[in-house]
Amino acid sequence: MERRQIGSLSVSVVGLGCNNFGVRLDVQATTAVVDAALEAGINFFDTADTYSGTKGEEVLGRALGKRREQVVLATKFGSKIDEQRRGAAPAYVRRAVEDSLRRLETDRIDLYQLHRPDPSVPIADTLGVLDVLVREGKVREIGCSNFSAEQIREAAAAVKQGAARFVSVQNEYSLLNREPEREVLPECERSGLAFIPYFPLASGLLSGKYRKGRPFPPGTRITDGGRFSSFLTEERVERVEALAAFAESRGHTLLELAFSWLLGRKPVATVIAGATSAAQVKGNAAATGWKLTAAELAEVDRLLS
């Protein structure tokens, strides 16, 4: 599989989002997904300390076992776990990294990401403690998530000379959510930051499972009545149908379009998608070969306008 750079890290262009581990998937099922990912050439695994109430990191650590050295391991901190474990204050960052190292059963985190901005803590303070963690060898590279272009610039300005700086930005981005194109993607390109899109399949809408006139699959996070059910609007279904028809008319699938279109955006380093089965992982890994022409990209823009 093709590799791209996130700072000093060489990562597969398809990554594995690990938000299903620990709740929807137990250790045995997680191990099957990890096995399939490694077999398919996927080496970038992205999790967070809040996934499955901290169990996500534990299950991933157990599933990887001795294969830890084969992967680029990314996790996040800063989202609320409980009243004591939250935010980006230096003392808490120290605690958070030690907790993640223990749960993941590793001595270092390859990409440690601030999950969301913490307006109560100066970004310079957070960057200062992250730099210490890099110097101590507990973290290799640092990144941020859910940052605006202004916040990215603020963080860059706060870095002391020679200190660790953010090398990546992880925000929501897909064919159905193109907000980063306004400011964040241009800022990443200008600053040399890798961009990591999350929800690249729009919570499953771009997977090909949701087609107009066909029964929607039961038991998914969109159809189970939970917080993602609002994604399933008539307008989005119409757009999905148009995109699927476009892809199929050219001998491709909607899944291929979703992945390949993202990988055609210059700052994108890797596309991370969750999976609940080995088959899903293999399908994601195989969905990157379409090099869209300028005319095809223009047609996609027209369909989405």
C-alpha cells in the first residue's frame, strides 16, 4: 500500500479508526480486524483515550500484542473522560499520556493528538508539556484535532524555537462535508501539515449500504436511533445516489469514490475509517486506486453543488 508522511512518520494511505474497539467489538473480534488490517498493508491505527470509556485503548493494546512495532500508533487526549480527566492543562497531559501508554501496553505513542481545543488553557502551555514528552521519548510526533485555521496559526506562533510543533490536523471531511476546504486545508498546505479526515464515509452514508429504494441495513449507528441518525436525511440520500451512479458509470464503487477523492486532496496523508469486520477492512484497503481526472472532479463538484 502507498505510504505518505505525517511529520517523520510513514503511514499507509488507508488507516484504521479504532472507535469500535471495546464496545461493539471485544478483544477477539478486534484482533480479527487488526489481523485483516495488517494483512492488507494498513499500518496506521488511530484511537483516543475516550473511545469506549477508555476500553478502546486497552482492547487495541491487547489485540496488537507483540505486533506493536509493525504499526504507527496514534491516540488522542483532551476530551472529557470524567470531571478529573479532561482538557489540556500540563499536569493533566502528563497523567493522560501515562494512562494511554499503560492501556496501549507500549512505551511510546507515535502521534499524540489534542482531541479538541481547550480555551481554558493557553496553547503555549500545552505545547510546552508536549515538547517535554517528545524529548523524553514517550511521544514521537504531536498533532491536533477539531482545530480551525485560526487555532492552527495560533498554535504555530506559540511554538518555541526548536520545540515540537503540530505536524497534523484531524478534522471531519468527506464528500458530504467539505467545510475544511474553506480555510483549514489551505492552511495545512501553506504550513506543511498533514491532514487526516475523520468520518470519511460520513458515518457510513458513503459506504454503499444506503441506497435509495432499497432497505437500509439494520443495526448500524445511523439506523439505530442514536445520535448519528440525524445524518440520514432525504437530501443526503439523494446526493449519495447521484454519487453512486457517477462512480458506477465509470466502473467504480461509491466506496472507491469516497476514498480516492479524499486522497486526491493534496494535504491528506491517510484516510481513517472504522471497521467492525475483516471484510470491511479489506474493502477499505482496496478502495484507493481511482485517480480522478480534472473532468471527473468537476463533475463531482457539480453533483454536490
